[in-house]
Amino acid sequence: MFYKDILDYDTQLRQESEARGEAKGEARGEAKGIMKTALKLLESGTSLQYLAETLQLSESQIIELKKAIA
């Protein structure tokens, strides 16, 4: 019984770790997508304030993007 408990605990930890890893990967992918969209909108002349409000980014993040395309 003791070994089964250890194996069950190990399996549970592994599943939780995989779920956290997937969530982090999804969040990173979403953030990259938002930044790509912001960059395209900046290139088309969209205002910093509009981008900050719409994409929920800080103006400093947008300014950094603007520097990257300058």
C-alpha cells in the first residue's frame, strides 16, 4: 500500500507540473500575439493611448515597441 501511495503522489505531482507548464506556455504565446498585434498597429499609426487601453499594455511597453520599429 505504501508504494502505491508514493506512485499516486508522484503521478499527481507530474500532472500538476505539466498543467503549470502548459499554462505558462499558453500565456507566453498569448503575450507574443498581443505584442505582434501592437507592433502592427503602431506601424499603421495607431495612437499609444488607444493601444494601451485596447490591448491592456502599459504605455512604457508600447514605447519600447515603438523604439524597436524606429
